[in-house]
Amino acid sequence: MTTLTPAYGRDYKSKAAIQADIDHDFYFIFNNIMSPWDGKPVCPSDLKGETVQVRYGNLRKVAIFNL
């Protein structure tokens, strides 16, 4: 499962807010130390068909989404 974090200083207070930004295809940061893409910005449309977890709430909470 891929982990994403909000890009460009964004943070979220709810899962609904994350879903809205996923629907608008806003950038997130790819977090997987085993991947050459670690730390790079990625659009949710680039990960179509994947299950991702998004860290939010100052990285203390996790929400899971099927893209």
C-alpha cells in the first residue's frame, strides 16, 4: 500500500476534505523509501486503481482510499 502526504503545506482536518482534493487531482507527496519516487509529488490520477493511505492531521491520522 502506498502512503501519501499532503503537498505544498496543505493539511486536512477530515477525510472528506482529502477526498475533495483527490477529486480535484491536487498533488500529494509519495512516501515509500523502497521506491525511486520517494519524496516526489504525484497526482491521484497517476495512481488510478491503487489503494493508498493518506496521512493527515499533522501526520497523526491515516485515511485509506481506493483510487
